[in-house]
Amino acid sequence: MIAIIGGTGRLGLGLARRLSRTQTPVLIGSRDENRARTAAAEAGLGAGQGRTNVDAARSADLVILAVPNEGHEPTLRALAPHLGGKVLLDTTVHYDRTTRSVVLPGGISAAERAQQLVPQARVVSGFHTVSAAMLADLERPARGDVLFCGDDAGAKEPVAAMVRSIDMRPVDAGALATSRLLEQLAGLLIDLNRRYKKKDLTIQIAGLE
């Protein structure tokens, strides 16, 4: 079972829409259960797959964190008792909309902070460079690579499998600290989308077999 915490947001909902086609059991989590139920129905999962964040996290083996930057730490603190031993895929980017730049508080990535806050979770970081608009558009095939990283090799395996299930290529970028670079790449893509008036630019590693 996969839980998408923040599944009512653009990235979470887009990922839910893709996963709904794979017959993978997926729960949408939100602080507001009614919003979660609405989003789950919209994603094609059925309204019954919408839960509160806590209920969704409690029921899942793989928990995907797709909340806004400002909600990252409060959400993790609330969910910490329910994440022990579970794979936590953190998609968060510390992007400052005022300065239009990625800022790493204390010099560490969001995923590294997640590991500090929830040491019993098996944290993997990824999906920073994947377009939410692309994921949501089921009329087009998924494109681009999903760069991900983490210190727990076993935790990476279900993440890679989930990526393949939506017809994208997982690329293991190394240790969890690499997430600092992945967040910066996300910031670069945001700037490029703005400059070229796009909304779905992505990253692909050329020459990788």
C-alpha cells in the first residue's frame, strides 16, 4: 500500500493519477479528509481511498511526502509515530518563492532533515525534477528520469519499482546527501520553465543504458 501525503497538491495528485492506472493500492492523505476523498475520486482511485494524513500513513508501507515546503516539518512531526520502519519518499524542495531560489536551512536537504526528525524511517529522496503537469496529463506518456537517492539500499528498491510501474526510469543518484543537488536541480528547472514559458520541463540522463 502506498500513501501520498499531500496528495491533494499538484505533484501528489499527478502521481496518484498515474498510479491509479497500475492497479497499485494507493491512499490519498490530507489534513482535511473531505479534500482527500475529493482528490482520490478525481485521481480515479475512488473517494474511499481518501484519508487523513495520519490514517493514510498508518496504513501504508511506502509513504510519499508531497507537501509544500512550509508544511514539511510540521507534517513530519505529526506523522513520526506512524513511520517507524517504513519507506518514506520525500519529494520536498526548500524553494523560497520570494527570492526564487532553493535555500537549504543549515546546509542540508529536506530529506536529510526528514531523517533527523524521523530517524526510525527509511528515507529516500526523489521526484524533485519530475513535472507535476506532465504526471497529471494522462493523454501523454510519462517522460524523463526520476533521480532518487538514499542511504538505505533496501528502501530504494520499492521506490524504483513504483517508478517503473508508471513507465518512468529510476536513476539511483547515490547517498541521501545528494538530495541537496537534486533540490538545486529542481530550482533550475523552475527557472527554466519560467524563462521559456513552459510548465513541464524535466531531466533525462543521456547515454545511460
